Amino acid sequence: MDAQSRGRAENIDPADQWVLNPNTGEYELRLGPSAPQSPVPEPRRARTAAPAPPRARTGAPARSPERDVPAPRRRRGAPPEPPPGRRGHRPAKKKPRARKALLWTGGVMAFVVLAAGAAGYLYLEHLNDNITAVSDDGASTGGFSKDEAINILLIGTDKRTGKGNKGYGDAGSAGHADTTILLHVSKDRSNATALSIPRDLIVDIPDCPTEQEDGSRKVIPGATGVRFNTSLGQDGRTPSCTMRTVTELTGITPDNFMVADFNAVKTLTSAVGGVEVCLAKDIDDPDSHLKLPKGTHTIEGETALAYVRTRHSVGFGGDLSRIGLQQQFLSALMRKLKSNDTLTSPSKMIKLAEAGTEALTVDSQLDSINKLKDLGLELGKLNTENLTFTTVPVIDNPSEQVKATVVLDEAQAPQVFDLIRNDVSFTEVKQKKKKEKAAVAARLKGEKAPASEVRVRVLNGGAAQGSAQKTLSWLQVQEGVTKSENGGNAPKELSRTTLEYAPDQADQARRLAAVMGLSGSAMKPGESVTNSQGVPAMTLTLGKDFKGPGVSLTPPDKAPDDIKKSTADKVECAK
């Protein structure tokens, strides 16, 4: 279609007016005088739990839905605009630019809502107004860090929003934690683990300090021996309470949370043009309204929602079978989001940005599109073959005659939690930094000083109260480390126990590592401190991973073979 015929068109998809500039690697809006300019969509007011003053924009005039979008300034070095009446040819895409597009839209790896949120570089200010943010109530780590492992809590609720959802969920429900996934992304971004938490898992919900609509704070009482899904929506509990419950259950404190309801599945699958799924048998489920024959199908909208909700027609007909189906669906969705026909399509990217940010409810640490973009760029470094889906190991509740709930499998669940806490991949990942890994392992090799010559100050950096004194007594009485002392509480809490030492204390460090069961990664070459006798000493800081004196702190180096898991790059057919 030429520029003049485009000018006569009544409805123009704004995405068709974005052109890839080969000099900058960015999409630019190209509007000739004959082409009508698309108005910026009217921003929605952010839905917040408590009234908040409007976000101030210094020097920015109020926007009106009738105002046209001005053509962007031409960047230095960019080709000139095509003359009036003629449309410039779209430059051929080059492979390096496709890689850059992948980085822009790195959020595709954060499943449904995060993927679309990170694509929002097109309408930043408008998309900011789409995002709903609620307080994390101090339950998070304070937000993800670019140089650390990342833990994002993804919650799908049974709340009804939008049209056509009358047949789903509980009428009037505030939304329970119907589908919950803890997404762990490794520190080096080489792998990730998506841990599904069954909604019918029996857990203890802690007391939850929660911000109210009027800005006041209220402690929502906890509960013992209840379903996990009641950690949200029940008795006024917010997503921060689900976050606290996950921490209580796994020992892992999430950095951020993201919440989506039924409508998100419909809008986001439609935005990408559907997701391809495979069925090993015919499915006709009157409860979820899913009716599909055996084979491969591309589904979106209502059909996609029915697919992720069905359970009676797959597996054993329970929630665990539905979790497996949902994991297969999310794998398929991520393959679609990372495919070239999505990443290189401005039309799909705009639709994803709009649908994703409207579907999002995020914690207060992720309340802008720029923060989502930064998170998305970190997640975009992942490869789907190294993203593992697994489920918290559970068994049927032995106290029930009619099996309706599940409890932790105490033989396997602690192993899974330990693997994630220690940043261990569930897949075979090629070591990116072989020299660094060898250097870490080398810290344990060499001569060891006698235990009687080891000087160390023991600090509590997140372990149970009294751990420093218990460890000190154990070291002195049972292990002969008599030149040790209690240093009290550490300046900050640590997730893992560490031993810092000066270069001339390496032999002492190796001895203490052997006594404590420390790995090479827990040994931190650095500086010594002066102890109470005025003599240089090492610093042993007991982290949150500390289980007690004599309990080895060497983490596992791989996942057990008997843990059921799948990877996002594999196509599986639902049975």
C-alpha cells in the first residue's frame, strides 16, 4: 500500500508506521504529511490499593486523547524521512539487529505478563499509566539486583475481570493464589528454574503486616494447616502475604511479585497470534469449556483460558495434572514469544506492551515500565533449553480419607529448595566461566593449619538466634579451634555463610572450611580483622543457610535424577 492510499485509510494499525532504522537498530515512527497520525491511547488511571497523588512530570503538559503524536526527531546519522506522497522502503533486517530486538524484549522469558511488560519501550509514559502497583509490605528483598540471582513470584488468580468470565472462578472473589510459580534466575543468567506451588498444598501462613486502602497498616493474622491458595484474597490478604508464605515454605525470599488474573491469559495469547499446543488425546471438559480433538492446535483467547484451566480431562484429573498442563502451555508461549515472527513484528510488540501492562499487578518495587524493562533485559539472557519447570514435591495428605489436599514430601522437597537457594541448575549447563570455577575450587586445595592456630571471629548474619554462640562453643570444645570468639551480629544479613580471610591466612581458612563443611564459593579472600586480643583474625559470618554446628554447608552441585522436571524448549503433548 503506498503513502497516499494509506492516507485515505480510516483505520491504520500504528505498528505499521514503525520502521527499523539500520543505523541505530531502533524502530522509528515514520509519518509522511499524507499519512494520518495516530493519537496516543488515553491512559488508564493506575489502580492502587490506596489513593495516591498523581505522578508529577516536570514541564510535561497534560495529555489529551485528541492530541496527535508528533513525529520523532531524526537521530543523528539516521536516514532522512521519505518525501511527501512517497513511502520509503523498509530496510532489510540484519541479524545483529534481531539480537538487539531480543535484548529489548528480554521480558519474554518471564512467562505471560512480564514478557509483555518488558516490550513497552514504544509508549513508555502511556504504559506507565497502565501498570497497577501495590505495596510489598516489606516482604521482599527490596527488589531484584542485576549482579545477583533473581527470584520472582508469579501469581495467577481466579479473580474475574473483563467480559466473558462469568463461568470462571468464584463470584465476588478478591482472587486466590490459583496458580503460583517461583521463578529463580541464576546469578550468571545461564539457567532458570520455575517452581510450581500446588494450590492445595497444606501450609502455615504467617502473620502479614498489610497496608490498607487508607494508608494505615494492619496485621492480618496467620493460619496453621490451611491451603496455600488462601494466602491471597482470604481475610484481606494481599500478594505480599503470599510472598511471606513462600518464604516460610521454601526459605527463599522473593525479590518481586507479579499478579495476573483470568483476563491476562486471553489478551496476551491473542496479542501474539495464538500459542501452539499438542494433545495426545481428544479433550471434552464441560467444566473448563475446553473441547479439542487430538493433535496440534493454535489457541488464543477463551480457548487458551479453557486450556490452562482444564484438569478433569488430563492426567489423574487433579490440580497436579493441571500444573503439568500449564507448564507445557507456558513453555509453548515462551517459544512463541522468542520466535522471530514475534520479536521482529512491531504490531505484535505494541499489542503485547498494551495487553501486558494492563494485565499486570506488580509490587511497589516494579512500578514503572523502565524497571520492568531492566528486569526483562536480565531475563532475556536466558535460553529456553536451560529453563526448567518442576513442582514442589508433595504426597497425598495422610490425614484425609477422601484425598483433597497434599503435604510436602519431606524426603525430596528440602532438596529442591536447597538447590534453588544455592543457585544450582536443574539442567546441564555449559560452564561459562571455567577459569573462575577452577579458581574457586582451588581455594580448598593446599596445606591446612592446625585447628589450634585458627583465629576467627564468628558473626550471626541471618542464622537462628544464638547460632554464633553455639558455633563458638562447638568449635572450641569439639574441634579444638580455641582461638575463636563471638563477634555478635553482622552489619547485614546474608543468604549464605561466608568466611573472609587475608592472603596470609589461607591455610587457616582451609582448615576452618574443612571443619565447617564450607565450599570454595563460601571462602572470600579479602582482609583480616583485629580480634579482642589485638591479633589479626578471619571473619566467619553465619548466613540464612546455616543449619547448626556440624551440619555441612557444601551445596549440591546438581539436581537428583528422580526429580520430575521438563525444559521449555521441549514440545510435549498433554495426556
